[in-house]
Amino acid sequence: MWPAAVQAVRPKSWRAPDDYVGKDVGRIKDAKEQLQKRVVPKDNKPDKRKNFQTYQESDSPAIAQKVREMGLARKPAAKSGSYTRFVASVEQCEVE
């Protein structure tokens, strides 16, 4: 949902996974596996891919931090029904 933030985590190796900009990412089958493929630079040679450090779930906190630092939380590049519902529920929270 935030290709620039994903790339910012590993700017020297990952590419911005912008294949789904404007699309509903909630409909991607095997989304994690697709993200792992999409961060690989398109010109990365097969012999270099075995040593390539692709996306792992443990990268999620760093991506979230970049989303926050870059001010992208309210500017997703893709669509996600679950994210829209999450934002709506957060906005309805009342702090006492």
C-alpha cells in the first residue's frame, strides 16, 4: 500500500513494489509471497537472487515506521477494505 515506504527500508537493494498502485490489494492471493517477489529489482540476475534479502514479516515494523516518518498513513497508494475499516474504527475511538 506504500511502495515508497517499503523501498525506504532497504533503499540500496529493494525496489518500490508499485505493481498494485491503485488496485485492491485485499484481493491479492498469497499477498506476502507476492510482496517478496515484488521487492526484487527487475534487473536482478538469477544468480544474485539466492543471496538477495527479500521481504520478511519481521520487516513490517520498519515499514510501518517509514510509513509514519514519511506521512503516508492516510495516503495509501492502493486500496484495502480492511485498512479502510481499521482507519474508520480508530477515528471512532474515544479517549477518556
